[in-house]
Amino acid sequence: MNRLTVKTPDKKEYDIVLDRGFEALSVELDRLSFAGRRTLIVSDTNVAPLYLEKLETVLNGQNIVTDCIVLPAGEESKSQDNAMMILTKLIELNFKRSDIVIALGGGVIGDISGYVASVYHRGLNFLQIPTTLLSMVDSSVGGKNGVDYGRIKNVLGTFYNPSLVYMNLDALSTLDERQFYNGFAEAMKSALIKDAQYYEWIIENMYEICDRDPATMEELVYRSISIKKLVVEKDFYDLKGERALLNLGHTIGHAIEALKMGELLHGECVALGCVGAAYISHKKNMLSLEEYLEIRDMFVPFNLPITIDSIDLDKVLSNVTKDKKQDNLGLAFVLLKKIGKACVDRTVTSDEIMNALKELEYTDDFE
Ligand SMILES: NC(=O)c1ccc[n+]([C@@H]2O[C@H](COP(=O)([O-])OP(=O)(O)OC[C@H]3O[C@@H](n4cnc5c(N)ncnc54)[C@H](O)[C@@H]3O)[C@@H](O)[C@H]2O)c1
Ligand SMILES: [Zn+2]
């Protein structure tokens, strides 16, 4: 078992526990004095049949009474209507602040549950049990939550920390291949922004990662989340620029995602965005040509795209400049000074972005 403790601005701390199975959760619940309380578990239609019963067995063993809400799997469930539905259930059940909301699922379930937990009576206990690689390496830590407003993603949300993040790494075995590599893209992003040794480790352990070797996956999640922890401890409210580094690949990535909704997953767009950012970094003499090409090609063994076709580059560019990372100082673009060291750059021009997009565009003579 591995454990990390995250410091929060309100001087509370919470633990991230990495284990295989749900058994060790009993000890954690005991440590938090949660025995005998009530919990509402929020999950989705893919995850609940696989893991809900196992989780309930552990909770009931601690005399924790469980109720469940199972949402349809998918981003569409991250809606205000569903948030209201969960809140209504908490009111009907007369939940107290000492009771617990548990998110059992990927980032969609984690985000909506965290949001609900933060607003109900101005905050009740919240436990994250992430089950996708993306939610383990990224969304379950850092305290951001939210729901979408129609097609506008994450526009309603709060900052709210869980009491515990409990990761059952065995859950990764049931993820389909595409979802697995989708999460891997965020792990690769973490290595690129902060940790050259971790990046080298990924290269050395490529086969073990693709095989989802349990010990390798534990190290991958641990190293990724250690980076996220460092960043959010320095800049929890995303005000000091440090947390912005986590947006490597997201400026171009989000712009593509908006046009390829339903076709490309978030991590796939982030991979494309990282390639674009690495290209711009190379053109600005931060990365050598060899480093740029290596970063680009490193996504390929993980089934992540490095080129894109059938997309209107002008529309992508216009989405980039509409991005929320644009403030009165200009567009905050995350570039790589070198592998393992990201920086926020405000000098990236539309021409430079367009050249990067052209580099991403699929052509027959691609080398
Ligand atoms: N709060 C944050 O800081 C943050 C950061 C990044 C992403 N996000 C959000 O996270 C969401 C994406 O998260 P995601 O990629 O985990 O998506 P997701 O929650 O939709 O899960 C992806 C798919 O995998 C299925 N699934 C989950 N666990 C499984 C398992 N163990 N076995 C089999 N199937 C499983 C789900 O049912 C779903 O179909 C987005 O809404 C994004 O905005 C939030
Ligand atoms: Zn992301």
C-alpha cells in the first residue's frame, strides 16, 4: 500500500491511499471515525455492477448505512439536473454534515459528487474512490469539482477537498483500452511538466504500462499524483500560475475537443495538444528537434493520436484564442523549457499556433 498526504489551504490534510482491493478501506474509515454514519454512494451504470456491492460490503462492515444513486455512464450525466437530483435525495434522507457522500467512478462521478458534497449544508464529508486511470492520476486530487451547463464544461463548480481519496488499483483491470490510454495521456503530461526522471521511467516501462502490470501501475499513479499534489499544494486556488502548468496540452487540446466532441476523448486531445506545445517550444528554441520528435513519437505506443484529420484549423485557432486561459495579459500558453520543466509563456502568437496546428494535420507524407 502507498500513501500520500495532501496539505490544504485550510490547514486540513487528507490522505490518498493506493491499494489493490477495497479491504484496507475499513481501516481508513476507522481512522476518520466514520463508523456508524450514513453514506450516499454516487456511481454510474458501468462501475456500479462491477464494484458497488464490494464497496457496500466494506461500508456495512463498519456499520455505515448506504444509499446509492447510479447515473447513466458518460459526460452528459455531469449536469445541473443530476446535481439537483442528488441534492434532493440528500434532503429527503435528511443527511447531516457528519454524513458522507462517496464518489465511486471516474472523473464525471467525482466532479458531480464533489460539487454536491460542497454545497449541501455548505459542505459534508466527501470520499473519492476513483476508478478510471484519468481520475486516479488527475481529477480525484486537487479539489476542483463541477458540472456542465449544456455544452459549457465545468462552468459551475467549487473548490472542495475530500476527506480521503481511496484508489483500488485493481479497478484499472476492467477499463477498456481506449479509456486506459485516455488517462495515460494525463500521466505523460505530468512527467513532461515536472519530472524528467519520471518521463525516462515511462519510456523504460512502456511494455509493463501497456500490460497494466500491477506494480508498474501503482508506481505510475503514485508518481503522477505526487506531481499533482506538489502543484496544488503551492497553488490550490489556481491563482499563482503554478497550477496553470497542469494545462500543458490543454489549450490546443480543448480547442480540438470542442470540435471533435463524441469522436475524440479528452486525453487524446491532450496528447495532440502536448505535441503542439512541444512543437512551439522547439520553434522557440526551448526544445531541440530531437526532443520534440521524441515527445511526439512517445504517444504512439500508447495508442494516442499525434496527427489529426478532417478538422477546420481556423476554427481550432479561433477556439484557442477564446480559451479561458486568455486574460488581459494575453494567452497563457504552457510550453516546455525542457523535458520535465514547463513554463507559462504569454508571447505565443496566432501564427505560431497555426504552424503547430499545420504540423498536427495529417498528411500522407508524414514522417
Ligand atoms: N476535477 C478535476 O480536476 C478534473 C481533472 C480532469 C478531468 N476532470 C473531469 O473528469 C471527467 C472525465 O473523467 P473520466 O475520463 O474518468 O471519465 P468518466 O467518469 O466518464 O469514465 C470514463 C468511462 O469509464 C467507465 N469506467 C469508470 N471506471 C471504470 C472501471 N474501473 N472499469 C470499467 N469502466 C469504468 C465509466 O463508466 C465511463 O464510461 C470529465 O468530466 C472532466 O471534466 C476533472
Ligand atoms: Zn485534462
